[in-house]
Amino acid sequence: MPQKQSIAKPSWRRIRGTVGLGTALANMRKEKSMTQAQLARALGINRMTMARMESGENQTLQRLIKAFSLLGFDLVVVPRTAHVEVRNKTEPMKDGSDPVAEASP
């Protein structure tokens, strides 16, 4: 009998602030087994710029994230393969489960 393959659950991350964005970027890069230099080369930037992005030291991103935050929004990073359904925290889930518990990463 063939073995069942385990399917990795897609991971998503709520982004709050450039440090959170940088940490998410670093974690996702590592999940893909890439070095900073490899990703930087693919982006056409140098490794130091990549390191600053991962540490949250990017003024443009800081302003962009702050703007979303001031408007009452969080950024969410979701794998392209994920099916995403967005609802207000107070709306019931289709299966009747707790929407807040379901939204936790």
C-alpha cells in the first residue's frame, strides 16, 4: 500500500511593523533554503541592503506599514497556494467555530 504524503500546512504571517516584516522575510527565505546573498542577487540588490530589509531598517517600508497601521489595517503574507477567506472577527465561521481562534497563525 503506498504511503500517504504529508502536505505541509501553508503558513501565513500577520505583519506589524518593519521588524515583523523583516523577520517574516528572513524566515520565508530560510524556509526556501536561500541565503541573503542569493535572494539579494535575485532582487538585483546587494546583500547589505537585504540584511537591512530583514532587520526592519528600511524607511520607505516603515512609512508604508505605519500608514496602513494608522488607517487600521495589518498586512498579511500568505503563500500563493493558500485559499484565503477574509471576514470580520465578529462574523461566524461557516462551521460554527471561533473566528478569532481560527485566525491565529
